[in-house]
Amino acid sequence: MYTKFSDDGLIKAYESMKDYSGEANATLLEKIEKRGGMNLFLEKIATQKKKKEEIRAISGEIYALTKPGINIDFIKDHISSTILTP
């Protein structure tokens, strides 16, 4: 059933089931195991959350720096991320 789901799709399905019923169904858990296991899956969820938090933080920094007369290159030079860069 979850064969064509991307990792993001599996994460959304897993989180939705956990929020609704407190547990994921056996079919989803089986698919997670086939893709590397629950530990790897939970690591992907944690990484995804860190990236979202980092994007939110960078957006806040950009907003704070965006003032009339501020050059976009100044912003690019002063904001960086070790989480979002490969």
C-alpha cells in the first residue's frame, strides 16, 4: 500500500496515525522496516524537524535584517547554516 510513498509521504502518514490513534498500522510499520528500520526512520523525522526549525530561524533573521537600504548580498554574507548545507 505504501510502496509509492516518498520518505516525506511515509513520515506524514506515520505522524498522522500516531496523532490520531497513538500507533501506526502494521502495513506502514512493515514498509518502514523495509526502508531501513524504525531507527533510521526516526532519525529522518528528527532531521526533517531540525531543518524546519533552521528555516524558521533563518527567515526570522532575514526579516530582522530586511530594512530599506540593506543590500541582499549583505544578508547572504551574514547568514549561514550548517544544518541546511550538505
